[in-house]
Amino acid sequence: MRLAQTILATVAFLYALQWGQGFLVPLLLGILLAYTLNPVVVTLERVHIRRALGTSLVTCAILLGLTVTAEMVHDEFSNIIEELPEAGRKLSRLVASTTSGKDSTLKRIQDVATQIEQATAGKQPPRKPTPVVADGAHIKVIDWVWAGSRGLLSFLSQATMVVFLVFFLLLSGDTFKRKLVKLAGPSLTRKKVTLQILDEINTSIQGYMFMLLVTNVLLALLMWMALQFIGLENAGAWAIVAGLLHLMPYFGPLLIVCALSVAAYLQTESLQMVFMVALASIAIATLVGTFIATWMTGRIARMNAAAVFVSLLFWGWLWGVWGLLLGVPVVVIVKVVAEKVEGMQVVAELLGE
């Protein structure tokens, strides 16, 4: 009976996480950003700047920085958007040339499948393989545009929620920290343990977010320099895209290589350019991700790589891209709590080094 109740509770908990994604993702993202920016506000308080004013200054500075960066690369992103129709035609011609002709790979696979079907079906008349249609006209571009517009509006609404949440969390200071310590109970030991948990979560999250900032900015700068040297158009925009994709551990570098390789081929239709861009992407992602990020993550989170990878698979399956971005901080918080709460040492041991 207890096992059945545990299974049902686990399934209900997973369903609640999936159902509440629209609320939980902005909430977690806002909390993580508030943890990251809180030291800046505290530093401003030490120089006699009131917390309300310091919070406003930090929020405005971040929004201003994002606006300036967007303005700097606005033309490059506009060029990429304007080139999308031509890129679609190039992809259509590439697919058509790959799937047409007597010796095409897909046709050979279809012929083999037909022969196997004839051998296993006895004397039934052979069926002609269905031809592969690669006509770009069959692609419903309006559906893609509509889906992209809805996704952009959803992203902007969630970003607005995150900005307001970060502002109010920074404005509240350590109010919630004091409330959680008070709710821990009258026991001095429990209050002490709660305070230790909150302090360790604060330190771990701040360290992890600082690591993300350093590594992704470094990767974007190195990628911009490399793409400029190679001669890829709109290098600044692609460098920003690479920095954002690298926020996803393990999967981000693979997406970077694929995206930049496709962009290089569509711009130049040269395999030499594709090879150079892919080689530069792999080299920079390996340098920043494998050496710098891994070293910093190991010192900050003190978790084994297998546990991190499995947690990324789980949160990616649960929340998609947002799960890949938030999976590691969530597991770091779980590990810190498990180390201090009695009965959860097994979880801490599985996640630890």
C-alpha cells in the first residue's frame, strides 16, 4: 500500500510540474536572477544608496544594457531575417538534389525496402515506392510565421513577468529569508539548519550564475572573433546566438555547431567554409565548455557529471528548453537541502562527487 501511494504521489507531482510550467519557469528564473543580482544591490547599500533606489538602478542598468546590445546587432538580425526566403530556396534545392536522380541515397534505401517486402510477401505484386517530394512550395510558411509570432509573444510576456519578479524580490531584501527561518519552528537547532541551507543555496546559485555569465560571454566574444576572421556574415548576431545556446549544458554546443554550419553553407554554399566554421565552433565550445565551465562547475556545485547529465535529461523531458536551462540550478538546490535534512542523505550521496 505504501509503495502504491508513493508511486501515485510521484506521478501526481510530475503532472503538477508539467501542468504548472507556465508559472514555475518564470518563478524559478526570477528567483535565480534575484539571487545573482542581490550582491550588487547589497554593495550599493554599503555606499549609502537605499535599497529601493539601488534595485531600480540595477534593473534599469540591465534593461539598458540589453537594449544597447539589441540595437548594436539589430541590423545583423534584420539581414538574417531578410535572407530567410533565399535560405529556404537553397534548402529546397539542396533537398531536391539529394533526393532526385537514379543513384540517390533515399532511392537506394527505398529499392532495398521494396525488395525485402517482395521477398517476405511471396507472390504479391510489388508496390512502387512513394517518391520523396522536396518541393519548397509544399512548405506552409505562414504556419511557421504564425507559430513563431505566438512563441515570440509568449516569450515577451514571460520576460516581463520575470523582470517584475526580480525587481520585487530584490526590493524585499532578506524578508523571505527571515520568514523562512521563523517558519522553521521554535527550535534553535532547526532555525540554524534552515539558515545554513539558505546561505549555501545563496552561495551555490550565485557562483553558478556567475560561472554562466563568465563562460557564455567569453564564448560569445571568442565566437565573434573567429567568425569575423573566417568571414561569415552577421558574425555578431551568430555570436550572440551561440552564447545563448551555450546556456544549455551538453546540448548547447551541438546546437551551436549545427546552426553555424547550416548558416555558413547557406551563405557561401562552400564545404570549406562549413568545415572552418564547424571546426572553430567545436574548438571554442570545447575550450570554454570542457575546461573552464566544467572546472568552475565542479568547484561550485560539487556534483558528479553523471548526475548532472541525468538531471538535464529529466528536466529537458519535463520542460523542454527551459528545463535544460534550469535543470542544474534546481539540482544544486536539491543537493544542498538533501545534505542538511535528515533522511535525504541518500539523495545527497547520489548527486555528490
